Amino acid sequence: MLRAGAIILTALSLSACSSGAGPFLAPDDEPQSVYGAFLAARYAGAARDVDASARLYADALAFEPGSELLSERAFLAALMAGEFRRADDAAPAAAGDQGASRLARLYLRAAKLAGARVDAPAPDTSPDPFTDMVSDMIAAWELVEARRAEDAHGRTASASPFSVTGHLLVHRALIAEAARDYDAAESAYRAARAGLELDDFTTVLLGEFLERRGRRDEAEALYVDRLAATPGREDPEVSAALDRVRAGRRAPRFPQAHEAAARALFTPAALLTSQAPVDYSALYLRIVQRLDPDFARAAMGLAELLEDLSLDDAAMDAYRTVDRGPFAPEAAVNAAWLEFRSGARDVALDEARALAGETRREAPRLLLADMLRASGRCEEAAPLYDAVVERRRETSEALDWRPLYYAGVCRQSAEGWRAAEPYFLAALEAAPDEPRVLNHLGYNWIVLGERAEEGFDLVARAAELAPENGAILDSLGWGHFKQDRLDEAVTWLERAVERSPSDPTINWHLGDAYAAVGRPLEARFQWRRALELDPDTREEALLRRRLELGLEAGPGDLE
């Protein structure tokens, strides 16, 4: 499995470049040879344009259909892009290649189970235990599809010890329910809920089983307990299930074989995330998506992995496949934020306004507020944060520190510290161990000199909680500086600059500390460095004064 991950990284060339390449080639520039198409496909992969990479590898394969190398790369690129028709075409040849054969074989069997007209290879053994496990799972669902659920249940119940790990419990439960062994199914569902760190997913599976068995009161209690365990971050599918039960709506049907297989194969994805490269995990979730494109929880996990790979366009597309159901609002919010981050700010703001206007949900309003704040429009963002906080107070919900904190940031920018301080105090009460809150409040108290000792204690706590954060280490160093502990100040500010070398404020602070301990050459170097890093206008004026007149000429700080 790990070797396959390395092959994928090499084949797709996704290791070095940033996203946002845009349309890759103009129509007149399309490659006219296998070599040209191959080079263009590799370049598209390096530029993280997975759609173009998949198309261009397919073009290269069309020039030379018998090439094992091109078949492998065309298959992997198409699978990463979610271009399943192209993957269907390239997978048969890739299934015979040493590099991608295991993944291609699993993919073809999943595609056939989902109804694709492909020739799927027979199950075979592999030196990779994970591939063997997934192959056995698909084989069981092939039997269910062939109306042999009892045979599948018998084979699953007598599987090898490796197959009784927690990651197989959901599979066993679904197979048992398909075979109408309801006692075994319930036992496996409950074991999965107790043994896996997928509490929301397994709660929904067990609750839906109870609903199908006519035990609606038990299902309702299950959903209520799960939501009570996660105040402020309730899973949308669990919330929707509770609403369904309370409204007396029909229980969800048992999934078809390919849909159930998708849910069974989703569970081992957690095993992959800790043991395989991220790109391999994303490709695995593409196979889950091939089984059931409407499985929203898997699509959300896939989109997050694509974000981790900096494949923002592909992640946006994955979020936008979740266009209905309980996850749809969250998916729309995440897609809009990626659009904003990619540079299409006006488009993203329009999307965010539309989302915020369609619902009273908190997430779209916070999305719009965050976009406005990041665009320098704090005067529009602050009332949105205030509205979210007020709604929570009205409904007696626990306050979230984020809207309080960012409302404070906006108030401080527009109205000064006096207007902002109550927001940061409230954020600290809501999240007493959040490093950003501790640091911001403590740093401002240090700079103002009003509650400097308390402020130092806060930033010291923040540094314990986030010891690699350059901004927080800067606050701690500046706190030492303000209290004339100059050697300690130099030590901490040097560490801060190591972690955040491009921050002008941290470089300025280190320059002041060097000057105070009698190291003027190093001080001037840091001040010049800070000037090169695009400081704001007030910092720029202070730095120029430092370079002209020295530290003693002041001012000591900026409030």
C-alpha cells in the first residue's frame, strides 16, 4: 500500500506546485503527439490541475493505446480527478501493470458493482493485507448483489482474525442485515459504535437500523444522546435523523448493494489516513465515491483530503457534488471559502451573501463575516458576528469563541481597544485555553501597560499550548522585553523569528531587543529586514525613526 502511494506521487507529479492554474491549454495548443500530450499531462499534474492532467493523459493514451505506462498514469489521473468514465476506460490496461494494478482491480470491481459496463477481474490475493481486506469486502457485496446475502454473511462471519478488526464491524453489520440476521447485525452495529472513532457515522447507521426495526423511541434516544455529547458542533446527519424520527417520517430504506458497500468501505479510510500518503487515501475515497456518488459523508471527507493536497479546484468540485441533504449547507460554505481563497473574491462574496440570505444557519453568516473581514471590510463584518453571538445568547446555547474573537478584532480596528476588550474577555471565558485568544488579549495588555503582569501570564500560557507559533512566541518575548528581562526577550524573539521569518513586527521586536542588550549592528539588520517585509504605515514610520535616531529616540511601542 505504501509503495502504491509512492507510485501515485511520481505518476501524478503533485508534490511541488501551487493550485489555481486556470484553463490549461487553449484549443489551438492541444498536443499533436503522444510525447506532447504526455509532457503536457505531467506539467498539468505539477500545476495541480487534475482535470487537465486527466484529459491530457487520456489524449496521450489515445495516441498509444497499448502503453502500460500511459494506461497507469491515465487511470490514476482520471481517478484523482473523479473522471470516472476516463478511469473506466484506462483501468483495464492499468490492472495488468505492476504499479497501479491493485488499485485498478479494486476500482473495476467497484465500478461493476455500481452498474458500470466494465469487465472486472476475478478476486485474487495480494501481498498487501489492506488490499486483501478491501477485496474480500467487495466480494461479499458482489454476492449480495447476486442475491446470495446468506453466503456473504457466512463467509464474513467465518473470516480470518485480521477481518474482525474494528474497521470491519460496519461491513459485518450491513452484511448481516442484508442477510436478515438482525441479532447479529445489531450486535455488530453496537460494537462499531463503541469501538470506532466515527461516532456520528456509526450513530446514524445504528439509528437507521433501529428505525427500520420499528424501534423509533430507541433511535430517538440514541440521536439525542449523540447530539448532547457534541454541543455546538452537532453532526448535520444526526440532527436530520432526529428531526425525521420526531416528525414521524418513514425510516430510511436499507441501501442497495453498491450503496452499502460504499458505507462499509468508508470505515477503513480512517485506517488509511494514519498509514498511507494523503493522495492514496484520496484515491481510495474516489473508489468509495464510484460505488455511491450520493454518499455525502464520504464526499465531504474526500473534499477535505483534496484540500490537504492543495487541489483546491478538485476540492471545490467535490464539495459541490453535495448539493442536497443535511451536509449540503456545510459543503456550500466550504466551496465558497475555497473560491474566495483562490482569488475569485467577488464571486465568492456573492455566493456567501446568497447562502446567508437563504437560511438562519450560523455557518453561512460566519462565512460571509469572515470573507468581509479578510477583505478589509470590518464595518460590515462586525454586525454579522454580533448577530451570531446574540442568537446564541437568546437560545441559551454555549457561546463559541470565534465570533466573539473576530468581532473583537473588527471592533479594535474600527473603534480601538476599549470597544474591543469586552469581546476578547468574553471569548476567553468561552475558551479559556484557546491560544489565539490568550495571546491577543495578553499582548494588548502588555503593550498598553495597564495589566502587564496578567497579560504576560496569558501569553506564557498561550506559548505552552502552541510552542511552535511564531506570533505567540513574539508576544512572550515582547512581554519579557517590557519587563526589562532583556536576555530572555532576545531568546524568545529569536525563536519567534525562526518560526515566522517574514513577519515585520517580530523582526522589529527582535531589533529592539538586540539594541537594548548592546548589539547595534544586529539591531539595525533586523530593523532593515522588517522594512523590507511590507510593514503597515505606523510600523514603517517607527522603523525609519529607529534607523535614523536609534532605540532611545522612541517611541517605545505602538498602541
